[in-house]
Amino acid sequence: MASDPSPLVRSLGPTDLERCCAMSTQANWNQTARDWEYLFENAFTYGVELPGLGLVGTTVALPISSRHAWINMVLVDEVCRGQGLAKAMFERCLSELKSKGVVAFLDATEMGARVYRKFGFKESGEFVRMKGTAAQLREVLAMSDVAAAGAK
């Protein structure tokens, strides 16, 4: 990678689905093929390839409003980390969002947070990721409504 400091960053699409899913799985993330398909259709997507390896990194910016986008799915295959690939995709993503007047925000793993701090991102809070069915979510929301009503 030292001979090419600027890896080629390109858009992602349906032909990248299998590799995107594989990288999500490798990172122990819970994204499904349907999640990636949604992102291909509704987000700004970025990928980086290396000769002989194919797609080895992804970054996505999902518009939340006309002025805000959530950066997510910043993944680099574990055998390719430490080569500046996440940085290259992230810089391209931020540059394109800025050119559109869009403010970026994100959530991060500790590994990712080290990268984002270099770009001036700061921690502003924490949240908890939960996994379940729609029925379970409705049950939790109903319980929180009851708890909130009791607190008044």
C-alpha cells in the first residue's frame, strides 16, 4: 500500500452484497442482506478494492434529513487494516457530504472512534444496541410508556 497512498474509492451496489455481508459477519455485526440492499438504494455508499482481494472496505452515509447524514458501516477486512483504507473512504464520504451542505454524525465502536477523533468528531453520549423482533420492541415500548406515566 505504501506505493499507492490513495486507494481507489468507488460506490457500492448490488454486486457487492455478498462481500459486504461477509465483512459485517467478520466484524460480528448484525447487518443482513436486506439491510445492505436498503443502504445501496437509500444511502451514499463507498467501497475500496485491492488488487487480488476485491472489495475490502465499506463506508456508508445514510441521509436522515436534507441536512444530516449518519455515517455507518465503516468496515475494513481484518487482513487489510492499518493501510489507511478506512481513512480514504471516510475522507471521500466527508468531502461529498460537505459539498452537499450535509452535516455528518455517527456512532462508533472503540476501534472506529480512534479513526473519527482524528477528523474532529467528539463523543456526545452513548446508546445501547438491542436486538429483537418487532413484537418484542412493541412490548418494551409499552412498558416504557407505563413507567413514564407512573413517574408523572
